[in-house]
Amino acid sequence: MVDRDRNDDETARIDAERRRRRAQFLRELNEAKELRDRVQPRRARSARMRQAMRMRTFRW
């Protein structure tokens, strides 16, 4: 019983650490995308246009 509680605590700690690292990664990824959009506005505009076209042609 004590081992299972310790294992649950360890699993919860590992999960929390994984979620924290994932959140940090996603923040940095978003920051990198914003920076790329700022330094390459033409490419960013064409990417937005392609995404808009994809959304218009998507079938529900």
C-alpha cells in the first residue's frame, strides 16, 4: 500500500514536470513563429493566405 502511494506521488510529479516542459516548449514555439512572421512578412502573409484557403475548402 505504501509503495503504491509512493508510486502515485512519483507519477504525479513526473506528469507535472512533463506538463511544465510541454507548456514551456509551446510558449517558445509560439514566440519563434511570431518572430519569423515579423522578419519575413511576405512569407507570413502567403502562409496566412494558404491557411485561409485550406479553411475555405475544408468540408465538415
